[in-house]
Amino acid sequence: MANDPHIIAHNRSELQKIKEERLQEENRVALLHKEAAHLAAQKEDLEVERILIAQSQSQLKAKQEEVAHLQATVEESKKAFAEEKENHLRQIKEEKQSIAQSTESLSEREVALERKLSQFQEERSQWEKQTDFERKQFQNAQEQFEQKRSREENEAFARKKSLKAQEDFQQQKEELLSKREAQVLQLEEQARELDNQTNRLQKGLEDLRNLEKEFQTAVSEFANRKETELSEIEKTRFHLKEREDRLNSLEADLKERTEQLNQHQEQLEIDQDTLSVQREEHHAEVSKFEQDYSNKQRELEEKLHKLELDQSHLQNERQVFDQDQERLVAEWDSLEQMNLDFAKETEARTAELDERESELIKMQASSEAQRNQLEAMSLQLKAAKKHLKVLQFNAQIRQQELRTRSSELNVEKTRVKNSKLALNKEKTRMNTRDKKIRELAKSFLEVTRD
């Protein structure tokens, strides 16, 4: 039975089958090793992709930090600009208050000078009226004295010619002596009145001198005040020029800052575009990774199904297959965990990107609002500049008015000097007349004595 050729052939055929099955199993093991190596390579590729995704995320974080830094710089520049704007507005208000105070003081000084001029003109008119009245009185007294003198001369001439009527002449002489004594008394009284009038005139001249001194002091004070006011006006003009230069520099700074804001806005738009592009690329990469992952998952499921079918035929190498299966299961679990982590990270990153995009939109809206505010501020500064120009023009007009008033005061001063000279001439003429009257009185007394 043992040497039966059929049995030997059957055993040989079974051995051959076992050998073929063993070779097939070895080939399957080699294929499984190749598939495991392929899976390891795919795992390495996945790790490389994960590293690339981490690098892209780090780049996104760096760009987001740059955007935040730019936003911080823009906010700092806005705060600095707001502070500078407040300071400049305070300076403009203070300057306006100082200009208003200076204008009020100038108006008060002008009113005081006008009052003094009106008082001086009234005093001068009163003095002129008084001097005219005294001149008229002096002229009337002088005319009366000349009439009396002409009468006396005519009477004396008639007496010299009338030698025939000496007795009548003596009688008339006695009467005339009595009359002349009375006339002498009257003339003495008139001389006393003339002395009193001369004293009054001297007092009036002294008063006029005092008034002239007061007028000179007032004119000197007015000139000094005018010089101080002119110096103050020049100072105000200089300050106005400085303020105008400051306003021009502020307008230049505003233009530069608006340009910088426009540049920052353009940079923000560019960064927003780049972020949107990177987000699209990231979504494309995620979708591609999900597709690859789903394909690989399907392939792994198919391979696991094949491995489960092969397990029934590979009982001898079950341990090896079990180890490979455990390793594959561990890798599968790690891949699933990696997939879950990656999904969580992608969701968190998409949420962060959405938040950052909304923040960028808000920043863009705030930058536009601030730009509108800056334009409104520039319009306000232009209006303030126009108002300062109007104030400067009003100051020039007031300066011209002060010059005209000073010229009028100079004309008035010359007129007062001329009137003073006329009064001095009148005084000299009156003194000469007094001398003549005294000489005539002396001659008349001598004639009466004779």
C-alpha cells in the first residue's frame, strides 16, 4: 500500500499543490509587504502635506500679524492726528480770543481818544468864544476913548482960537477942569478895567498855554499809544503770518497723512485679496486632501476585505498577518485621529479667517469714516484760514483809520499853533495899544496940568 504508485503520485501531486500554495502565499506576503511600503510612502506624503499645510498656516499667521501691526500703526497715527487736531483747535481758539481781546482794547482806546478830542474841541471853542467877547469889549472901550480924545482935541483947538472969550474960557476951563477930573477918574477906572482885562487875558493865555501843554501831552500820549498800537498790530500781523504758515504746514501734514492712509488702505486691500486667494487655495487643498483621503480609505477598505479573505487561507502565517493587521489598524487609527485633528484645525482656521475677514471689513469701513472726518477737518481748517484772512484785512483797515486820525490830529495841532501865533500877535498889538493909551493919558494929564 505504501509502495502503491497511485498513492505516491497522489502524495506527490499534493506536495506539489502544497508547494504551489506556499509559493502563492509567499507571493501574497510579498505583495502585502509592497502594499505596506506603499502605505508608508503615502503616510510620508501625508506628513509632507501636513508640514506644507502647517507652513502655509504659519505664513497666514505672519501675514495676519503684519495686518494687525499695520492696523495698530494706523490706529496710532489716527490717535496722534486726533491729538494734534485738538491741540491745533485749542491754539486757534486761544488765538481768536487774543485777537478779540486786542480788537476790544483797540476799540476802547479809540473811544477814549475820541472823547478826549471832543473835550479838547469843546474847551477850545469855549476859549475862542471868551477871547472874541473880550476882544469886542476891548475894541468898544478903545473906540469910546478915541471918540472922547477927538472931542477933547476939538475943544482945545476951539479954545485956542477963541481968544476973545477968555472969561468964558476960564469959566469953561474951570468946568472943563472939573469935567476933566471926572474924566480922569473915569479914565483911571477904565485903565483899571483895562488892567483887569489884561490880567484876564494873561490868565486866559496862561490857561491856553496849560491847555496847549495838556494838548501836547495828549498828542504825545496819543502818538505813543499809536506807536504801541502799531507795534501791537505789526506783532499781530506777524503772529497771523506765523499762524498762516502753521495752518499751511498742518494742511500739508493732513495731505501727507491722507496719502499715507490711502496707501495703508491699498495695502489692506492687497492683503485682503491675498488672504482671499490663500483661503481659496487652502479650501482647494483641503478638498483635494479629502478626495485623496476618501480614495485611500476606499483602497484600504478593499485591501482589508482582501486581507480578511486571505486570513482564512493563511492560518499558518496568522501571527504575521495578525501583526500586520494590528499595525495597519494602529496606522488607520492614527490616520483617523490625524483626519479628525486636521478637520478641527481646518474648521478653527476657517472660523479665524472669517473673523479676520470681518475685522478687515470693519477696519476698511472705519478707515473710510476716518478719511471722511479728515476731509471735514481740512474743510474746517480752510474756513478758519479764510476767517483769519478777514480778520487781517479788518486789522489793516483799522490801521488805515488810525493813520487818517493821526493826520487829522496833526492838522489840528498845526491849526492850534497858528491860533497861538495869532493870539501872541494880538497880545503884542494889545500891549502896544496899552502903551499908547498910557502915553496919551500921561500927555492928557500934562495938558490938564498946564
